[in-house]
Amino acid sequence: VEQRLPYRLLGRLPSAEHRLALVHFVWLNRRSVGRARIARGVISRLKRRVPAGRHRGAPVEIVRASPIRRHRHHEPRPLTVPARYLRTSTPVPAPTISIVTPTLNQAAFLERTIASVVSQQYDALEYVVQDGGSSDGTVEILRRVESELTAWVSEPDEGQADAINRGFARTTGAIMAYLNSDDLLLPGSLAYVARYFSGHPEIDAIYGHRALIDEDDRLIGSWILPRHDDEVLPLEDYVPQETLFWRRAAWDAIGGALDPSFSFAADWDMLLRMRDTGVRFARVPRLLGAFRIHEGQKNALMQDQAAAECARLRTRVHGRPITLDEVEARVVPYHQRQRRAHALHMTLNRIRPQQTVLPMQRILDTDREPRHA
């Protein structure tokens, strides 16, 4: 047994949790990878080496220490993407994808957000930037890059949700998404999304894994998610918004608008309303976007407002107030799956042959031909 490939690799892995993830993966896939005689005792021994409060015991601590509850996982390092991301081919015919970027005084990041979208060279793209009347140089940026946009507007609005609704009113694409003006779309994502929807007509909305970046586009963590769970969604919003794409039919089914009464939870409200109409979700196995962590994102008052909006949604869905303790107790199985998925992802990255990677900064800095002459 020790001569089998996974066991020879165990010693190269940094922790018992990584080793457990690898053995768990091989056990689940024992037929396809020819590991029919894997000993359950090995898994049991590895479990005993995982500290309490991680994979076993202390269930609430599993949730509180989950990678998707933390926004900084390690020291900053260059954000790179596998070169294969750029080799994703666009389906023929290519569905039109409509993206809206709402913005207000985010000049420090806006141009990089726009570059992450238009650098994908996806021909069937409608890209609208809806500015709420910025005074920090945003308008000058938009004038400089307007040849790469389908449209842009700078006008007062009633908040982010209202800005997104105004932007989408200018679009017609079969696939929709919005990207905040401090986040990034990772290379090849539009081609991948288009190909996935073309090959899976039964799916109405998809999302993927998330990279976490700092003010300088450096990687500081990632959210690697398990398969979609419709039962957990009414308890906790675990869907990375910058990776979310949906069909226009799903948008029309909820009235074709975000609820502007939400300042922070409008995307979760949209997901829950879509779920109520029968929208079918899927989590795709790819990093699609990068969520930026930077100073000034949320202060204490904003966090209180966000918590109040989340409580409002839980009460609406469940018909009664749901305490955070109850939420944490009920989402333990999902977070256990998430921790295994995260550990497995890190394990496979460690043992796979070196992939060719492309620095994200090179993509953002590349001179581009204007999309709209």
C-alpha cells in the first residue's frame, strides 16, 4: 500500500489536515483511480492527528474558523493564474454577456476592474459602468476608456442596487452579472461562463471560487467552495458575488430588479428570490473572480446595518427570527465540506506538477485595442 502514489505523497504535505483531505479524496474516487484497497484505518489514524475543533469536535468552532469567514489567509503574494485559463475557447455562437459595474468614488481601483473585464477579449460583451456622481477622478477615467465600454453614465442614484438596476436597463444580454468597482474578473472567465451555460441548459445561475486580494492586487487568500447547497443558502450567503452569473430569464422571473431597500444584502436577497422561483444553481470548479480587501470597506456602523439586513432576510424566509447561534449550528455540515474542499485544493496544488502561471498584473497592464471604434 505504501508504494501507491497517494501514500508516497503524504509525507510531502504540510499538515495532517492536508493528508486527510488527500486520503478522503482518494477514498471517494477509489474506483476511478484504482485505490479499491484503501484501508479505513489510515483515514482513522489521520483523523486522530487533526487537532480538535478542526475536522472533529467543536462544531461551532469549525464554522467560526472556516476560510470563508476570514478574509486574510496568508501574507501577500503575487496573484497568478494558470496559463490554461487563457486557453478557454468561446462557444459558437457566443451568447451575449451583460456586465454592469456600479461605482462611486472608487477611482483608485476602477481602471483595474475595467481592465480585468475588457482584457478578456470576449466579443459578445455588453459592458456598462454606472457611476453615482463621483468627484474623485472617476469621470476622467471613464472618458479615457469609453471606447472599451458599451456605455457609461455619471448621475446621482439611490444607492448601489439602484445603480445596478439602471445599468442593466441598458443591456440585452442572455447572461448577466455585475462586478463591483474594486473587484476583478479573472482571465478567461467570460469564455468559461459562456461555455458552461451553453453546455448546461438545465442550469440558470452559476458561481465559482474566489481569490482574495489586497489594495495592490496581491493574493492574500481564497475561498474554495463545495457544491451548491440550496438548503444552506437561506441561512448564510456563501456565494462570492463577483463570480456570480445568471440567465436573463432568471432575472426576469424576479421582476428584473434588485431591491433598492438593501444596501448590503441586495445580492443575497436576489439569490433567495431566484431560489423561490425555482432557479437552479451550480458551483463551477474554477476561480472566476477576485474580491478586494482594503481599508474603508466597512466601518462599525456599516457592519451593524449589514447584520440587520441579513436578519431581515432570514426572518422573511423562515417566518421567525433566527439567532446567529442557530445559524452556526445548522451550517456546520456545509463548513465541514468547505474545509475539506479548501484543504483538497491546497493539497492538489502542492503535489501537481508545476503549472505555467501568468501574473495577473501583466494582464492588467497590457495595452488593449479599443472594443468600440
